[in-house]
Amino acid sequence: MDQEFREHEKHIYTLTDPNESRHDCVYVFDEHHLVTYQRDDHSKIEVGQKLVVYNLLDKNIKVEVSVYHKCEILDIIVLKTTHKFDFERDNTWHHNAPRPYHQLGINQANRTPLWTQGTLTERFSYGRYLGSTDGMLGDVIFDEFGRFIGIVVAKKSNNDKIQILKHTLIVSRIEKGLTDDVEAL
């Protein structure tokens, strides 16, 4: 894997203590915000709740966050912190399907970055794509140039393929103000 892709690994955090057996992806998407999925065990997380996230590469790095926004329509939770992440946003790109992608998740056996490759097979619904890999909720998707496409927010039950929420919807939650009106974004 190219160094350009490896740089993304430092932006992966988890909501679970490093000593637990299961780990979920939380991704830094700007200097003060992180995003994760809103389903399953994360559905119990409430706005205003204080949490701690742990860096995937260095389990000694932990950051206090608060739940800033929860959007069931988009299946995301946005976390906010006063900590400033070392982060530079890539240019916004519109991605067409079919298109290859690189998926960054967590190897559950040893809590290390896990890269897989797949293809955006189609646009599924407003702001979502279908991907050809199975993966886990919260996995982060990049194009072949290392640009952020989005995160895995759901899995299609009939074939276990992933649903990827487009990054522009995540970023616009902060830039345009918090709203559950998807059309306004």
C-alpha cells in the first residue's frame, strides 16, 4: 500500500478500549470532527454524550469527544472535540460508478489497519453508493488516488454488500449547519 494511503490510517480511531476484542471505525474528517455509523451498538449513543476515542495506530492516544449530531436519515453520528487533529482536507470529488476503491477497516484479530479493494457498483440512493466488498460498518472508503469517498453506513441484507455514504453529505453537515433535511444539503 502506498504511503499516500497509509497516511489515512492515523485518522482512524475507535470508541472501544484498545483491550476489548471488538473495534469499530471512527474517522477524523476535519480538524475538530469525527464521523461514525449510527446503527447497531452505536444507535444507543445520544447527542451531548461524552465519550473517549482511541487512536488505532497508537492506543496511548485518546481524545475526549462529545456527540455533536446524530442523523438517522443518513445513518451517521458526528463527534466533536476541542482537540485539534493534524488534518488537511482533500479537494471534493464526485465519484461515478463503477469505480475502484480502497477500503480501510480494522483487523479485529490484532487491532491493526486492514485494507481491501472493491468497486463502487452503482449509486444506490441519494448520496449513497453500493460497494462490492462486505466490510464492517464505519469502514472508510477512498478512491484510487487516496481521496475520501465516504464511510460504510449499512449493509444490504440480501448480498452483504456495503452501502457507502458520500463524503460531501458528511462534510456539509458541518459547513452548512446541522439539519436533518437532506435536500437542503
